[in-house]
Amino acid sequence: MAAVDLAGLVKRYGGVTTVHGIDLSIADKEFIVLVGPSGCGKSTTLRMIAGLEDISAGTVSIGGRIVNNVAPKNRNIAMVFQNYALYPHMSVRQNMGFGLEVAGAPKAEVKARVEEAAAILGLDALLERKPGELSGGQRQRVAMGRAMVRRPQVFLFDEPLSNLDAKLRNTMRSEIKKLHQTVQTTVIYVTHDQVEAMTLADRIVIMKDGRIEQVGTPMEVYERPANLFVAGFIGAPAMNQGPGRVVKGHAQAFGFSAPAPGAAEGQAVVLGIRPDDLIIAEGGLPSRVVLVEPLGSESILTLDRDGVELVMKVNARDVPALPKVGDHLPLAPLPGRVHVFDAASGQAMRG
């Protein structure tokens, strides 16, 4: 097992810089998820850790050893790709053991490791099948098993679930979480899916334009977003955001108000309120329902507040009847749950 340290990591393609001096320390056995929109540099960062991309500047250390000039096969890492990368003419057993066989491991050891991984991943009955005879989820488990048998110091996952349907993604998320709990290996996982990030990670690294915007536990980045980008990226539905001004020490927007200590009078701000943090409350601001999206135990309501659109979540158990389009509801934010951001920098303003 090993810690991974990135120091000043840069990637340039000609005159274009795609990763801008990333600094990140990943603890031994930690599950880190790199998340962000397409083109933010997360996969490029992962490939530099793996040795599949040259490093333009900075260093990658694995287990205290700088590996910039170490070949990928000698970094003691294993990578799982989104396209599985299985050999179609080989059985599951052969696919899983191929890397060990190439490395010259004894046949008995290869057999034992393959069967151990197959037992953990529920592949025992599939070892003699070919990849073409497997479902997408089974093929992904084979790819994970192939990585496991090598007993690497670090697992690298590059959007491994993006080719699966929604139900199978949910199942495979659980499989990956259980795998980490079982093998206790450092994991670095790349995805654009915030649900994967929130459910899998010990810590999330949110990236934008080749830079890290925030690092924290799933609840830290959800509850205390560092800036407007993080606030809008993490959370579904996205955080309500509205422009406002500071009046007598309070930021005001949507008709709501929140303390803005240290802010200048009249300063431009953005107020953010998560849909979970809006409630129907006596004395709240009247807002008209324009869209209702029932989701079973909860519903998503879109409301109009004097021309401003607000989205809220309603728990079915908390309301006697689901609101209808055209209804007027008195809305209020939960106390202490309004976020204030500086409009110019986008950074969170906290006392």
C-alpha cells in the first residue's frame, strides 16, 4: 500500500497547458475521487500518475518514491479503464491472470490469486467464459479482478462505469465500494458523475480548467462549497443562485437575507440556497409553482418568485398533499443555510 503525492504537476501540449501546477497528497488506503466537467484535466492527471502521459513539470511520488521517469509497469499500480480492455479470445481466467503470467509468476500462484479475486467479485462461475458471453457489469468486474490479482499499491479507475446503464452503475458503485473496504488499497478514481463522487469518495477533488477548486469530504464540499463553481457543480438539483447586494451587513437576494460580516455596504454578492434547504413556512415569501416532478419519496418543485426561478425538494411525508402547478407556497430558507459568495471573485464569504 502507498501514499501518492502530486507536487506542482503540470501538463502542456505544445503551447497549451491543460493541468496547472496541481498539489495533492493522497493518504495510504484513501479513496480519492477526481471529479469535474469534461476537459477539466482529471483524466490527464490520472494518466500522469499511471505513467501513460509525460509530465511537463512537477513530480509524482508513490510510496515516497518519485516515479516521473519510472515505466508504468514498474510503478506498482493497476488501472481500470471505461472500455474494460479485455482480450476477447481469452477466458475470464486467462484475462485475469495474463499480467501475472507475463511477469513470470508461478502457475500455482496465478491460479490462487485469480480464484481469490474471482471469489471476492462473484466471478467464480464465469472463469471459463469469454468476454463476449458476459454482461457489461460482469466484464467490468473482470477488469477489476485483473487489476486485483496484481496486488498493486494503487488502483487507478478512469470513468469505469460510464458505459453502463443507470441501474448497473448503481450496482457497480456498491461493488467498487465493497472492493475498497475488502482490499484496503489506495484508490484514485476519475468521474464526471457527482453521484459517483459523493457515494464513493473519502475525499473529493473538484477540478475545473486544469486546476483544483476544492478538496474535502463529500459533506464538506456539499455543505461548505469554496466558490460558485463548486456550489453549482455539486448537488442535484443544483444550488439556487441569485445576484444581490449587501445592505446593513446582510446580503439580500430572492427576498431572502443572510449575514455578510466584513462585506462593504452595497457590495455585489450572489446568494446560494440548496433545494433541500428551502421549506414551506408560515410567513415565507409567496412563490408560484410552475413545475412538479414527482420522484416517489420526494418531489422536485420549480417555483417562480417575482420572475426568479427557485427549485426546492419536498419530502412526500412532510406535506399533506403534493402541490400542483399554479399553487402559491410560502417559501423560507432553513436558518443558517444560505450561502453568500462574492460576485466578483466567486469565492465563498464566511464569518
